[in-house]
Amino acid sequence: MLIRFKKRSEKIAMGLLSFMPAEKEVKKLQDTIQEYEVNEDWQLFLWKEGDDVLGAIGVRLDQDNHQAIIQHISVTPSHRNSGIGKKMVDELQKHYGSPYKLVANDVTRKFFEKCKETPKE
């Protein structure tokens, strides 16, 4: 289930985002979390199954172009390759649907394109 990030989940969110290569540095990670907390166009969501938070996905809303740009996506290493990332993308698509088009930035594009591929039969 996709849930909106709240301050009380800050350490969990920071841990998940730290798996992204560009977010390894503590100061950069703190700045990113701060941006999600104060900028209404930056929205961070966590993926929860049962009591466990297994992933994070963050978007920046581009109001002018009606886009929700995926800028962060991360899944705990022990749960990778189990479809959680794709589930997060699918849920965001439903969440933003209209009037926003869900797109990726340069960092998340490869994963986003993989999520949009149809499975081979």
C-alpha cells in the first residue's frame, strides 16, 4: 500500500533513499528529505506491506507541463525483484492519473521504462 511520507517516518525514508547512488552522502540525503517536507511540489510516498515499509518513491510535480516526475525510487535490498517497484509506479499512476502524466527523470528513467514493459508470454 502506498502511503504519504510523514515526519515520523523520516529515518525509514532516509534509509530507503540512501540506496540511491546520488543520495549516499548524508548532507545530500538530509537536503532531499527537507525538500520533501517543505516543498508542496515534492511528494514522497512509502510502500508498506503489513507492518513493514519496503520502498519509497518520490515525485516532483511540474504544474506547467502537468507532469508528475519520478525522481526517487528505492526498494529494500531483501525485497528487490519481487515487483514492489512496479507496484509503486502503478499506484502512483492511479494516484496522479489525470491531470498529471507520470514520467521519469534521467536517474529513474531506465527503471520506469522497465515497469511499463508488458511481460513476455
